[in-house]
Amino acid sequence: MANPIKFISQSIILSYLFICSTTFGQDFTSKQELEKCVDMEIKGITDYSDNAYVIELTKKGGKEKWVLPLVIGLCEASAVTRVLEKTESTRPLTYDLFINVFNALNVKPLHVVITKLEEGTFYAVIVFQDNAGKNIAIDARPSDSINI
């Protein structure tokens, strides 16, 4: 069977993806905390091993050689690839369902913050804004956060 994921060399700018060196549990809903973070973008996805892929995040702007590799699964890699290649699906997939629910509830994702690396596992939060303008941080895996 052919590998469904191929290297994607084009960059997609995620103006809402950050990595911080501050501790988990910080208030990532505030602009002051985000100023301590590094703005990131997706450089590409590469095959890592059986059913594992690496999503390469680079510092936005590309002036510094700062790369953060995240190992993700086949489903997450397929979803990122679908967005990068602007491939439509005939029916909503899992991440599409989440986005449709957020839209129906008038809740929008503002940004993703990769908060820490602990025992080989990255942690992240997605910050949402509800229809009253309140920001809410939700714990999530980085791969799911990026896809949402």
C-alpha cells in the first residue's frame, strides 16, 4: 500500500500557534502571556515510522533555524495534509465536526499554545472565545489543537 502522507514543503501560517517556555497552567488567554511565546508555522510533514509522522514547526518568519518536531499519528497527519493541500471531503470528518459545532455555538478558536514537554510528550491548550467575549483555555494534544 502506498504511503498516504507525503512530504509537504509548502508552509501554512498559523497566526494562532505558539510555543511557550512558561509553566503549564499559566493564563494563556492574556496577551501578556502570549508575548512570552514564540509564534510558529507548519513547515511540513514527513514520514517518521510505521503510522507515525513528524510535523515540523518553525519559528514564524523563518529568520532563525528554530524547528520543533512533533510526532503525530496517521489520522492527525492525514487531517493536516488535507488542510495543507486544500482537499475537500464529501462528508465532515472529525475535526470538521468540531469546527461545525464551534461555529454553531458561536465559539471561535483564538490560538494554540504548546505549553510543555514532559517525559517525551508535548502538552497544549486551545484558547477559545465564547459569544460573550470570554476567553477559555482547554487542555488538548498539540496534534488535535493544530487540526482544530
